[in-house]
Amino acid sequence: MTTSEDEQSKVSCNKGRFMKGDLVEVCSDEDGFQGAWFAATVIEQVSSGNLMIQYKSLRNDEDTDFLTEVVDSNHIRPHPGQEAVDHYRELEEVDALYNDGWWVGVISKVIGKQKYEVYFRGTDEEMVFKQSDLRRHQEWISGKWVSSNLVDIFKK
């Protein structure tokens, strides 16, 4: 890849700088999916502020391949990675993997060492999750991952 092609494959926006092949998460504005983040890979920059991405788990209508679409870079953030967590506590904010996306919830009950009941404010529902389907909730703010308990302080 030449330097000019390399520069063209990068996107600079308020969410970060993304290159072809980067693992990212994409949020949706579609009904029923608001607030969820879906894993994807950057395919290319389409225009200023728009990226072509391919989802890691969402399939196209024909179910022949993973869904590919153009997304505004304001709806993209870097993949947060996975940190090891020994256990979660009641009332701790988490992301729960459900329907192929990460949804923000709160631990409402510790059922056992590896099982938790999670409450989702947006839908007023509670569901049980294995620890392996949870991660600590973080926000991508000003180019940094910020722990959910520090978000309000950081935004001030």
C-alpha cells in the first residue's frame, strides 16, 4: 500500500481514527436497536466521515454473507477489547451480549459465581446472563475509554 492509499484508508473524526481492517463497534438508530453496539470491521472510507463496514455477526437479508453497509463515523467507536473480570457486583453497570449486540444494563442480582440477572432500563426487562456474555460498561469519550462510574465526572 502506498502512502497516499494509506492516508485515504484513514478517517479522522470525533470518535477516533479508523483504518481498513480495524475492528470497531457500530451503534444503530433503527427502532428496537437504539443503544446497542455491534462488532464490525472497517472495509474502506467511502467519503469524508462515512465508512463501509462489515458486521461480525449480523447477516444480510439473503443470509449469504455478513451485512455490509455505509455508516457515518459518528456511529463508530474502536472495539473496547476484553478485560478479565473476576465477578460483577449488584448495581454495577455492564454491557450484555444479546441478539448479536452489546446492550447497556445494570446487574440487578448476583445469581451465582458465573450468572447474573441484568436489568435494562430502556425496555424495563430483566434477563439472566453468563459472566462470559458480560463486560464492564465503558464510554468512548474524547478518544479515551472511560469507566462508567467516571463518565459523569469526565463529561463536566
